[in-house]
Amino acid sequence: DAKTTQPPSMDCAEGRAANLPCNHSTISGNEYVYWYRQIHSQGPQYIIHGLKNNETNEMASLIITEDRKSSTLILPHATLRDTAVYYCIVRPGRGAQKLVFGQGTRLTINP
Amino acid sequence: NAGVTQTPKFQVLKTGQSMTLQCAQDMNHEYMSWYRQDPGMGLRLIHYSVGAGITDQGEVPNGYNVSRSTTEDFPLRLLSAAPSQTSVYFCASSWTPNTEAFFGQGTRLTVV
């Protein structure tokens, strides 16, 4: 599985857009980019995933660069409840379920 | 629809004891897995299963056994607990590798 690099921490003001970057320069053609988050000590929660096109759902948007070597997760209007550790993960589109979690980014939303 | 249910939520074991962490899902997912999370670290894969009767090792399998006799259940057995196994354990399931994984709320295990 490709290795990802994320900043260890970020801050964002409540109501603003939170943009979380992720580098995955060794990603291969069949690997997807997934984002999960973990609020406090709860189980991780799926946010979004994509292959090469930008994706949007009710929680967030995922922007993947054309060369697919990096991506950005966007929380459009961050709330205090979005304070969590965010994990960027790359994994093959087929094969066994293997989510390889790195250190993630600790996002703090400030009032 | 309860999702992924883990029991117990908390457990204290003495070194050398054995126990089974239970994981059950009611979504008819084929894929299930176990992770451990040590303080301040990301999750590490212990074992996973692609369907009933099929299991495989993950990143840190030593000291743990799994079995998958039904689609719904995927128990994790600690054979002889060691302090190094003190951790939070998460179980996850999903339809396929491409779809979102649902996680349980975790089992906090302390080995003294």
C-alpha cells in the first residue's frame, strides 16, 4: 500500500472551510484515496473516497490532483463536532480489506 | 440495525490469561477485520477475513487468533495475554474492499 504524508495538526475557525492535505506520491494506478476520521476515542468513521475524479458527499469534498500524487479533504463549514483525527489512506481497488492507518492530522475547530 | 457491535467495552486481564473479544455485524458484510490502536498512534491491522471460513494475517498478528464460522461473527482470541497487548481494539466490516468500512466502538483492554 502507498504511504501517505499528512501534517500532524491543523487548526480551523468554526464556520470556515477546513482543508486537509495529503501527499501520496507513490500511489499506483489502481489505488483509491480514502478519508476516515476518529472523534475522540470512538471507532473511525468513513468520510469519502475517490480514484481520480473529485468527489463530494454530504460530509465533505475530495480534490485529487491530476497526477494523483496528492489530495485535499475539504470540510466546507467546519463545526466544533468536526474536531477529530483525520486519516488519509490509499489502498487497492480490489483485494482484501486492508486499511493502513498512519498518524493522521489532528484537526481542532476553534470557536 | 445495530451495525458493528463489540463486547466487552472494557476488560482487565492478568498476564497469561486468555480471553475472546467478540465482534458481530448485522449488515451481511463479507469483509471483517480487527485493528489495535495504541496511545497516540494510528490503527494497525491484526487479522482480517474475506468471508466465512477464510481468514488471513495482518500487520501485527502475533499473540492473536481469529476464526470466521459465520458471516456475522468474527471473534479475536488472545491466547496468553501480555502487557504489550494493552490497547484499544476495533472491529470493522464492509461489503467489499471498495466500500466504506463500519467500525465498532472499541474494546479497551488492559493487561496487568
